[in-house]
Amino acid sequence: MNDFTRDVTGISALGDDLRRELYLFVSSQAAPVGREQAAKALGVPAHQAKFHLDRLEEAGLLESEYVRLTGRSGPGAGRPAKIYRRRAEEISVSLPGREYALAGELMAAAIDEAVDQSTPVAEALAQAARSRGKDIGITATGSGLLEILDRIEARVQRQVPMIG
């Protein structure tokens, strides 16, 4: 499963009202949350909370672990409880797909270059994009790709003429 499919699946799990409320509750807590705590907070049976918390975990929105909440150990200490917390990794879906983080990195690199070398920002941005493309294995090997890059460069120059 690719990242886009995983992220869309995760977000779609929040379409159910109770799942969304459980997710928001777990996400708002400073410490991981047990099933019974979540059930009590939302006024639902523990088995219902368990079902939806497990679905949120399967969808990649929550993470879980097993711990002994009593602090006791050894024989007779009871079974460990499953506790949930929000997944640390950010989920973001945009349609059509956009790479805002990459755009931000490229603009930051271009601005640094423009300031350090007194280069027009549009020129520095084109160089940063070429450099990143080489880093990830994209090479200009055809007139189609070059035409696309020329159109992108022209669009960038129209959007940032006062900076360059």
C-alpha cells in the first residue's frame, strides 16, 4: 500500500462519528489512553470503544502497546492493558497531490542562495529544483521533460518577479 492510499484510508476512518470522537479524545490526552477510559469519557460500552479504537489503529491513526496499569508484575498481576495514543507521523492528503514540504524546502534553499550569492530568486529556485531532481534521480532526457521544466520555470518567474 502506498503512502497516499494509507493516508486516505486513515482519514476515511474518521467518517464514523464515534471513531472521530474517540480519535479526538485520544489525541487530546497527554498520556496514552485505555479502552475503559475512552469508553467512560464518551459514554459508550467498553466493547464498542475497543472495536473502534482497534479500527483506528488498523487505519494507521493510532498506535498501541500493552502495559500493566496496576504496576504489579509476576504471577497473579493480571493481563496487560492495551493503551492507545495518536500516531506520531503526520497524515496529509491533498487532491490533486501537492508537495508543499518540497516546495517550501526549494524556496528556502533558493532564498538562501539568493541572499548569499546575490542571485535572482527565480534563477536560484530553478537551480535548487534541478539539484533536487538530480538528487532523486530525475534527469532531463527528452524534449518533453525539458518543455515541462521550461513551462514551470516561466510560471515561477511570473509568480516571483518582484523578489528576483
